[in-house]
Amino acid sequence: RAMAAAGPARLVRCGQKDELYRSGLRSGAGTALHGLAGAKKWLEWRREIDLLSDVAYFVLTTLSGYQTLGEEYVNIVQVDSTKKRVPSFLRRAIFVSLHTVVPYCLEKGLLHLEHELQIEPDESRTSQSSPALGLSSQTLIRNWIQKQVGELTEQQKKRVLQIVYVLKQCIPLLHRLHLAVFYISGTFYHLSKRITGITYLHFGGLQGEDQSIRSSYKFLGIISLFHLLLTIGVQMYSFKQKQRARQEWKLHRNLAHQKNTTKEKTTGRHSHCTLCLEERRHTTATPCGHLFCWECITEWCNTRTECPLCREKFHPQKLIYLRHYQL
């Protein structure tokens, strides 16, 4: 059967189909963990379960030498840069690592580094179990980051914090740039495939069937590049304003915590969050009247728009931060 280079339309349909099956696998694994271990463990392990689901999907397909469900759907097969051989096992293993493990480790590393740079020395103990950091907050990586950050001066911490902020902003922009380049060239849909040099061939059909819509993809790529430039301009303009707002919020948070700690010491009364099962910080009320930590309930609302206790549906915008709540 005749084979030709797969066009951008096939690659997009393949990526969308794979993402559909991966999201279903992640959802099923998350639901199972939530039912077995409860909401707290699900919040802590959610990202790790997503990672394991993605790794399992690609290990059982790409790494094992089979087509993914998306590749079968559009009838394409992976080839290396020569377009004459199937990618080697090492090349496929590097692709799976770059596509799943590396983004997770990079995101977690930047999150831990930013967290360590922002906290004050006297806050380090109370910040050990922040729910936003998840399971890996107790790993060796976090201890290594703590040690390295502890050796930095305040000026160096501020400089590294700015670098971390820039990196967190640049990574999504890099993916958008790569997507725009794909629309124009029509070769690599994922950045990990571009790095490893994995392309696609499709079986049978007319070679010009994808050429008819290639010009539309090129036009879409040019629009994407223009929109990306506008986004970069807006982000550069608002960078200083965001930094100033971050510092003001940090100052307010520290003052509020000190006041609440002093008040609780004098009254001897403590309140606990039912999500993290620890002393409640930055008390926030849901529309139904239940109280949680601000960090816990906002993290919960990222995936479920309902009260963890009574299951009443609500929009995250309806959360009320109790600024001067004392209990």
C-alpha cells in the first residue's frame, strides 16, 4: 500500500483522540482513588495519578511498539527522521519521558522552588504541608531545594524568584509558539516529537488530500503568532504590577496570620479545616456556610464545583474570604 507523510489535519485528529482516551483514563483512576482513600488523599495525589495514567497509556502503546488509539483512528504510523524505519526503543522511551515525566517534574520543581523562595524563615515549619504542593512536598527533591535556597541571600532569592516567574510564564508561551509553527509547517504536533524527531506516515489515500487544507492551517499559524506577540506584550507590561500586588498580598497574609495566631493563643480556641485536617488558615466560606482554608477550597474547586461536605453546587466566584474572622 502507498504511504505518504501525514498532513496536519491527521495529526490534529490523532492528538485529539489520544487526549480523549487519556482524559478518560485519568478520570477513572482519580474517581477510584477518591472512592478508596477519600477527598484529602485525592487532592494530594491527583497530579501523580494523572501522571501514572498518561505513562501507562504510552507504555502500553508507543513504548510497546503498537499504535495509539488516535493513530489507529487516522491510520498513521510513527517513523524516525529517515522516514524509512520505525523509531527505536530508546527514541520512543525518550519521547514518552519528555511527553509525561519531564513536564511533571519541571512543574513540581518550579512550584517547590517558588514556594521556598516566598516563605519567611519563621514560616517554614507551618508551610510544610501546603496542600498545593501535593504528595511530593515530602520528597528528597524538596529537601534538596530547601537546602539550596537556605544558602542564598535575600537579594539572590529575589532574583531567582523573578527567574522562576519568567520561566512559568515562558513555558506556556513556548508551547503556543510550537503550535503556531506546527500550523505553518504541518510536521510536529507535539514538542516532544520534534525533539526526538518522530514523524508520521499514513497508509493509502491520495497524497493531495491534506494539501487542500494546508493553506488554512498556515493562515491559522500566522494568526496564532500574531496573537502570541500581543500576549507577550501585555505580560511584559503587567509584570511589575503583578509583582507589586504579590508583595502586598504577602504582607497582608503575614499580618493576618500573626493576628489570628495571637488571638487563638489568648482564647485557647482552634478551628480545623475538614479538607486538610489541620488548623484553618485564611478562613473562606462557601455559599452554603461551611468553612475551609482558602488554599484547600480553591484547590478543590479546580476540579469539583460543589461543597466537600454537603455537595451543594456553587461557582468558585461565590467563595467568600473572611478577612477578619477570628475563630
